[in-house]
Amino acid sequence: MEQDHIVSSFDEELGRLDSIIAQMGGLAERQLADAVDALHRRDVDLAQKVIESDKLLDKLEQEIDDFAIRMLALRQPMADDLRAVVVALKMASNLERIGDYAKNVAKRTLTLSTMEPVGHATSSIQRMARQVQSMIKNVLDAYVAHDIAKADDVRLHDEEVDMMHTSLFRELLTYMLEDPRNITACTHLLFVAKNVERIGDHVTSIAENVHFLISGDMPAEERPKNDLSSETVIAEG
């Protein structure tokens, strides 16, 4: 009877971890959406809200760290239960970093709002961010449902984000070559695009950890990458 009580209590604690992860995931997805919306609409109030809201993600990550460490020390879980706690810790770290990158986008927006818009660059960033938002939602669904196929599908979509980043990188270089007055704004936008691309990488890491949670192994195939921005050179003239 006592053993049943211990198992039930531990299941409740795992459920609490899942609940906090879901809360963090929803907040991280909202942070990215609001940051990019603020960028596109040049909304400094919304950008400031994103910056301030990052503190809640930090607080939730610390809550998961403290709670998970306590579980490891007192429960000494093994096998599947140990994986569940370790994966929660890793996911919390990834989600907190997603919030940091969204905050960075919002900070750039405060500066970009004082400059002339550059072509259709923010619309391109919006399209890229929507792809990443979809990945965040799907990977959280995969985590909750223990759906390994869905997690693996999210992992494969990171290649699309890389391709969009490369295209955007080339677009911004073109704007700079066409008019040197665009260089400062485009430099900020390059950092924004990279932040969104890095969020995609963190979502992919979460997908790999969901795969590990369910199967006990990391994905065997190498992570697909197609970001050619570092190899891109545009000749002048």
C-alpha cells in the first residue's frame, strides 16, 4: 500500500513538471509571436512588454530546476522516470533560451523603430517566425502525447528554417548593396533573423529530447542543416 502511495505521489510530481513545461512552452511561443509582431508593426510598447515578460520564463525555469533536483535527490528515479526528469530539465533550458532570443528581437525593435523600414524584410522575418512558431506548438504536442513521429517531423522542419534564413540573409545583403544607408538597419535585421533561426535550433533540440524520452535513444540520423548564410557572397556591380 505504501509503495502504491509513493508511485502515485511521484506520478503527481511528474505531472507538475509537465504542467510547468507546458506553461513555459506557451509563453515562449507567445513571446516569439509578439516580438516579431512588434518588429513588423514598429510597436515599441509591445516590444517592451516582451522584454519584461522574459522574467517569467526565467522564474519558471528556476522553478523546474529546483523541483527536478529535489526529485532526483529524494526519489532517485531510474530508467523511464529518470529520463522524464532529465528531459524536463533540458526542455526548460531550451525554452528559457527561446525567450532570451525573443527578448533580443524585441530589443532590436526598439532601435529599428527609429529607422526607415527596409524593403519587405520584416515580412520575410514574419514568415520565418511563423514556421518556427508552428514547430514550437508541434513539439509541445509531441511531448504531451509522447508522439515520437511528431517529434521527428519537427526535427526535419528545421531544414526549412535554415533555408529561409539563408534567403533572408541574401535579401538583406542586397538591400545593403543597393543603398549604403540601409546598412545599419540591415545589420540589426540580420541579428533578428539569426535569433529566429537559433530559436528553431532550440526547438529541434527539444524534439530530439522528446525522441530520447520516448525511445531511450537519441535520433540516429544526423540533424538536417541547410543554412548557407555563412557561405553566401554577393558580388558588387
